[in-house]
Amino acid sequence: MSPATVVRETYRVPLRSFIPFLLISFGLAWGILGLYIFFPESMASVFGQLTGNHPLFFLAVYAPAIAAFILVACAGGMEGVRRFLGRALLWRCSMAWYAFLIIGIPLIFICGSAIRGNLLTDPFPFSSFQSLLVAMVLAAIKGPVEEFGWRGLALPLLQRKFAPLWSGLILGAIWGLWHMPAFLLSGTQQSEWSFPAFFAGCLAISVIVTALFNRSGGSILLSAFFHFSLMNPVFPDAAPYDTYLLIAAAILVVWQNHKMMFTKEGAVTQVIPMNQSTRFN
């Protein structure tokens, strides 16, 4: 066996890791939220009322990332974790994608809010710069951390078996279902949303970020930034029109990247990079 083969086998996260990834992600998140659903008074008396900023809610949100790091550590040890974390430093991608992230996403919310009719009527949600800063920091350290699991580990594994479009749709469905308990709990942001619209949005978002992920050579950083952009507390409330516009954007992304989305050519399938170099297109 050649040295290169040894390295590949040492850091390879096997496809079968997808099952324990799901078990940990769902078990931890649904376990915490399930206890609050079925034993609300007991949980509240011991741990306090659950809100979107409660430590246990953060732990539930971090479940996919926790699962990913456990499985990466089992496959590659601390060196594997270091290489995996290196994907959070990948930033190179086409200018078109950066334009979409920096200009396109805000426009989706602005246009959606304009269609809804509240763009110029809703007051700015923050009364001070401090409250705005706190909200931005919380948004940055909550949902985007999920991407170490969803796009960091789950998507590359799925793309070993399916073309990117189908991998994105499968992962989007799993991602949407994973959020379901939060819709049953008062005090969470999701409790105020429509689950069918949210689920459709998860499918569209997952397709878009799949294309971004592959075009950036497997960047967890850009996937997390996309996730943060969708949660940016500064953007106006555009529901449900933001979902409609995201679906339209997903269709456009598939059309523009149809060769890549329907074949495995260019699909990132490594969870732990064999080296720090990658291909960007």
C-alpha cells in the first residue's frame, strides 16, 4: 500500500458514518426539546424556561456540529479535526457567488418585504447599537455553527452516492424535519413560523448552498455565512415571500449549474481534506 493510500484511508470518514451522524444530531436536539415538550413544568423548574437564547437551546442547535466533530475525531484523530477545521478557512469562490451572498440575499428580503407591504411601515427592531450588536453576535454563533455538520460532514457523504441536486434535496428534507420540535415550543423563534413554508425554504436553501459548497471547494465558511445571512436580524420580515423568492433563486441556481448539479463531476466528497489545497471554480 502506497503512502498516499495510507493517508487517504487514515483520514477517510466512511459513508456509514451518516447513520451515527443522524442519531447524534436528532437524538441530542430532539431529546432536549422533547423533554421540554413532554415535561415543560419539570424542565422549567430545573433549567428555566426555554427560549431561543437558552444554553440548552444552543446545545440542541449545535447537535449536528457536535456529531460531525465526534465522527471526524474518530476517523482522523486530532490531525483529522485540524484538517476538517481548515475547511472553515476556505474563502475563494467566484465573484458571482459573492455578489449573491452580499447583495442577492438582502435583496430577497427587501423585495419580499416590499411585496408583503411592510418594508416602510415596520420600525427598525433595535433601539440601540448595543442591542443590535448582541443580536448580530447571537445570530452568528447559533445557526451557522450547524454547517460543520450539515455541509461539513453530511453533504460530502451524500454526494458519494447521489448527484448534488438529489443530495441537496435529501439533506434539505432532513434539515427541515430536524427543526420540527422547535415549532412545538413557545419561546422559540420557530414557534411563530409556518412549518410547511419553512420546510419548503429548507429544500430551496439546501439546493442553493449545495452549489455554493461545491463551487467553493467545500468551504464551510461560505456555507456558514450564507446561513447567517438568512438569519440576519437586520433584514425585514418578508415571510412567506422570502421563501417564494428563495425557491425561485434555487431554480435559477440549478439552471445555471445544471451540469454540476446533475452529475458527480465537481462534487466535494471528502470530509477531511487530504491536503490544504483545493480546486476553486
